[in-house]
Amino acid sequence: MRDTVRQWIREARRIAVLTGAGISAESGVPTFRDAQTGLWAQFNPQELATEAAFRAHPQRVWDWYAFRREMIAKVAPNAGHLALAAFQQRHPGRLALITQNVDGLHQRAGSHETIAIHGSILQDQWLDAARPCCDAGALQAGRPPRCLVCGNLRRPAVVWFGESLPVTALEAAEEAANACELMLVIGTSGVVYPAAGLALAAHQRGARVVVINPEPTELDRVADHCLREPAAQCLPALLEH
Ligand code: BJW
């Protein structure tokens, strides 16, 4: 099956890749829906990743992100991230990389044109629209930090449930999904929209869809092939010269 997919990769003039948390699993970053560890085992990640949760329990949600930021700072891109970045460098303009991940590992691997549709855990932004007094360079320390004058809170610059995706990134992702001849769907459960809809759109427009994931996913039903393998093992073999 790998040989067939390798042939499809050779043939496709435009390739789109949609990645999820699974591509970072072999770097040591737990997937989003994996059981939480330690202190966080008692919380459901889906219930922490909302604006309502942050407003109700700002310190708890801030600390959860701080814990994940520390973990991400200690890990490195793996062979899957690196194989995608090397392919992009060998074939400029041929592979559009769309990621749901907020961990920055594609960018650290050298994929400089990554379309990050769920934002970045490495940055903060204001919770409420910034007022003239809001100065990110002069914050009242705390968990979370806040504006010295009005108390507006800092929050992670990620997209929570119920929030719109960044318009430019979403448009670029849709353009790539609509234009591709082949889409590789790597390490995502395919349950979160509009991200999962990108694979459905590619399929509806006649692109071949290949799912790379050791477990079954919601997107297998539109896949022409499912490679049941870990991404960091599979991608170097698929994308090498
Ligand atoms: C391996 C591996 C290895 C392991 N190799 N693989 C249509 C239908 C139904 C619902 C909706 C819909 N449209 C919108 C919604 C609502 C909602 C949604 O989708 N809900 C569903 C859960 C039902 N969507 C939204 O709210 C989105 N916003 C929106 O639509 O706005 C429009 C709007 C706004 C306001 C009013 C009206 C309309 C926003 C979604 C934002 C998602 N944000 C998060 C959190 C980011 C910050 C953070 O990290 O804390 O993004 S949620 C979380 O899920 C995170 C992920 O990017 C995302 C996807 O998860 P992912 O990557 O798939 O991870 P897992 O853990 O689920 O799966 C890992 C996979 O890896 C597994 O399959 C493993 O097997 C595999 N794996 N090891 C390869 N080695």
C-alpha cells in the first residue's frame, strides 16, 4: 500500500497535508484526547479549551496551558515533521501544510509556510478587545497576567471551541484543500470542524485522500487508503527522494 501512495505522491502536482496531534506524539507531546496525566487527569481537555472555562476558572486553564508550554519547550520535531519540511524544501510550492496543532513543531522543523488554523500555544493575546490602557509590555504578574489599569486578562493565542478560526489561515487552508490532487490526513481523530471538513472538501472535489494513523478515524470513510502506522515511521519512507 505504501508503494501505491508513494506513486500518488509522485503524480500529484498539488498536495495538501492536514496534521493533528498524532504527528507530535512521537516527539513526546500527548495527543489532545489522550488521558491527561498527573494533576490534569481529573479534567476533560474538551472542557478546558473554551472561553467559558477560562472566564470561570482563569487560573486553572492558565496553569493547564503553562504545563503544556513547559512540556513543548522540552521536546523536538520528530522524523515526521522533518520529512514534511524536507519535502517542501525540495518541491517549493507543491505541498501545502495545514496543521491543527498549536505546538509550533512543524515551524521548528523548517516548515515556514505552515497554515496553523488553531493558533499558537507559544503566544498570548488579550481576552477582551484591547483598550488604550492595555500594554502587553507592562503587565501585572499573575496566573494569568492582567492589564495594570483595567484588569483585562492575557490568554493563550489558540482557537477554543465555539471561536472562529483566523480568517486568513482558514481561507488558505480551504484554498489548498480545494486545489489539491492528493490530501494526506496525518495524526488526527477527524472529529473537530471545520478542520475535518477540509478532508471532506478535498474528497468531494475528486482528490485522493490518504489517512496516516495507527487507529481508525472519522475520516477513514473518505479515504482512498488508510496507512495504519505511526507518522514518524511512515512519513520518511513515503516522502524520501
Ligand atoms: C497518531 C500517532 C502517531 C496517535 N502517528 N497518529 C460541525 C459539526 C459538529 C460540530 C461542529 C461543526 N462545526 C463546528 C463545530 C463545533 C466545534 C467542533 O468541531 N466540535 C466537535 C468536537 C464536535 N468546532 C469549533 O468550535 C470550532 N470553531 C468553529 O467552528 O467556529 C465557528 C463558529 C463560531 C462561533 C459561532 C458559530 C460558529 C473551533 C475548534 C477549535 C479547536 N480547538 C482545539 C484546542 C486548541 C487549543 C489547545 O490545544 O488547547 O484544537 S480542540 C483540539 O482538537 C485541538 C486540536 O487541534 C483539535 C483536533 O484534535 P486532533 O489533533 O485530531 O487530536 P486528537 O487527540 O483528537 O487525535 C489524535 C490522533 O492522533 C488520534 O486519531 C490518534 O490515533 C492519532 N495518533 N499517535 C499518527 N504516532
